[in-house]
Amino acid sequence: MAYDQNRYQSLIQRAAFNAEFFRGTIQDLSSAQRAMSFVGAPTFGRVNGHPCLKQNAAGDGVTSGNVANIVDVTSPFFLEAIFGVFPGDLPCYIIQQGVATFGGFIWYWSASGRLYQLEIYDAAAGAARTLSTPVDSQPARTLRHALFAVSPLSALTWINGIPVTPLVTNTRVPTNCAPRPLRVLATLGGGCQAMIARVWQGTPTNEQVNDLYQAARELTSGEV
């Protein structure tokens, strides 16, 4: 399916964080240009001829220094990843800038249900909001394009361009974290890989969702 290249490029330029590992770089390519460095011993794998960041063991990934919130979690924001899990027996954090009871968010793959979860934290009790895709929405040993959009009152998710209804739990008020590292992969798991990890402030339109998915299909030669 065709997509609007100009609209896609405009969207990418407005990303609050943009890690395009398929370019063979770990740096933030958003206008913020945050410096990222390796943690652990990740490597670059390949997906249809393009690089992807590959987590070989728990702790592998990339991280920044202490940086201000990449997005305001008290307002609408959305996240995108081209992500796979190999072999898929342990959970893996995809994008993280936050810790329970200190605010911020963590987006991760849950091994127990083979699904994506996004937890947005408050500053006291832990998860203020948790979004979960259906069981087996991200099986192990597969590559998927995932998109999560959340606002204080609603949430939407897409897997490979198909809308899926997330389970939303917890109703406390989200809180931004103090400056802290932004991490992609790392912390848990082993054998995860990512071609893209992006975050935006705001809510995507249907046209933008289609642009992101169709660009991902082009990048992966239709694998997602």
C-alpha cells in the first residue's frame, strides 16, 4: 500500500526520540541529538540486509546520560518499534525512561504472555497506567512493527498496522521523572533485536499510522 513520503518525513523530523538502528548507528537522530552509548555487549545483526541492534545477554543495549524527559507522560504521546525476540524466553525492555515510584515510563515485551506492555509511572505507588496488547500479539522468533498511543483517558495500539484493543489497567495520575538515562533494550532478557525505536509527543492520525507501518514494510521487505 502506498504512503505519503513527504508526510512520513515530516513526522520523522518531529520525533522526540529517534533511534534508527537500521542505519548502523546508535545515536538519537531527533532534533535533540542525544548522545547514546553502548551498555553491555550488544552487536549489530541483520534484517533483510539492514542492521538491527542485537541484545546478546541481559543488560545489552544503549543508553544516554541523565537527560530531561523525552516526552511529557501527563500528555498524549506515542511510541514505535520494529522489534523481535530471539529466542524469547525472558522479558525485554524496549524503551525506558522511568522507574516505579519515580515517574516516567517503560515499554517492554512480556515473555509470560508474549505481548507488549507500556507502564507509565506515578511518583508513589508504581504503575499509574498499564497498557497490554493481547496474548501472543508478539510471538517469540518473529519480527513485528508495534505502535502505542496513550493519553490520560484512552489508548490505542497497532501490531503490523492492524489495530488491537489494549487492556488498560490502573487509573492513577502519571508523573514525569527527574532527569535520568534513556535506555533502549538492556536491563532484562537476551536475544532481542530492534531496527527502530521512536517516541513522539501527541496523538498519531490514521494517515500517520499507515505511513509508519508502510515504511516499516518497505524497510523489512514485507516481513512485518
